[in-house]
Amino acid sequence: MRFLIAGLAMLVATSVAAHDETSDHSHASIEPPVDASIVEKRVYRFKQSGAAIQSVFKQHLGNDDFASIAEAATLIADWADVMPDYFPAGSTSPGARDDIWADFDDFKSKAADNSRAGRDLYQLALVGTDKGAIETAAKKMGGTCKACHQSYQIKK
Ligand code: HEC
């Protein structure tokens, strides 16, 4: 019975977290559940990153909200900086190709490309004068997500 209650509590906690991740206003919290596995933690951060990039294209660009774009770009780049640490050897998952660990230097370099593109977008958004350049930088950043996914993500 104890286990059942603990299990239910976890289920509730998980669905609350899942709701937060898909919200466009989830930039503030970057902490996955404390007792999450490494795979759950990275999936959580990827979902946040996905919500952040969506908010850029679906909301902030249209509203000329460059401050929010800068915030989203920082969230994405901060995650990209630590992303390889969330893929320790043996942390296989249904979403991750084994090729990640066959050429981990390439995986790291693709994460670094993502970070660099995020920082570039941040800089332009901070200045906030050239919307065309901001849009181009946002698309370029999106390209660095795709580049890694094509090689290393298993689409569900
Ligand atoms: C260096 C490689 C790499 C980069 C860069 C990268 N991703 Fe991913 N992404 C992955 C891998 C690998 C997975 C699968 C992780 C797993 O399931 O264990 C993934 C999974 C995801 C998921 C699915 C999470 C889920 O629901 O299971 C989303 C959403 C996502 N990434 C968004 C992004 C966005 C947005 C960017 C760019 C801002 C990005 N990723 C950049 C490698 C990358």
C-alpha cells in the first residue's frame, strides 16, 4: 500500500511537470524532478528547449518581443553547454541513437554549434534593432537542433 501511494504521488508529480514543460511560459524553471533518472532529466531539458524555440517563432517574433527571445536563446544555449554531460556512456534510451557514443566528439561539437547559435541569437536580440537578423539567427539556431537530431535522435 505504501508503494502504491508513493507511486501515485510520483505520477501526480510527473504530470504536473509535464504540464509545465509544454507551457510557453516555462522559461523560469529549469530544474527537472529531483529523483529523475539522467534520461528523464535530459528529456525534460529538451522539452523545455523545444518550448523555448517554439515560443520564439510562434509568439515573440510576431510581437517584436526581443527580450523574451534573448531569454529563450539563453535557456537553449545554457542547456546546450551541459548537454553532453547528460549523455554518459551507457545511458541508452528509446530516443537516442547508439551512434552518440560511437563518435562522442562529433556529438559534442554539434552541441557546441547549438550553443554558439543560441549565444549569437541572444546578442542580436539584446541589441534588438535588426529584426531580420534576429529571425535569421533564430532559424540558424533551429538548424543546429535539426543537424544533431538527423544524426543522433530516434524520432518517436
Ligand atoms: C547535440 C545533439 C542535439 C542538439 C544540438 C539538440 N538535440 Fe534535441 N535531442 C537530441 C537527442 C539525442 C534526443 C533524444 C534524447 C533521449 O530521448 O534520450 C533529443 C530529443 C529532443 C526532444 C524530444 C524530447 C522528448 O519529448 O522525448 C526535443 C523536443 C528536442 N530534442 C528539441 C531540441 C531543440 C529545440 C534543440 C535546439 C534548440 C535541440 N533539441 C538540440 C539531440 C540534440
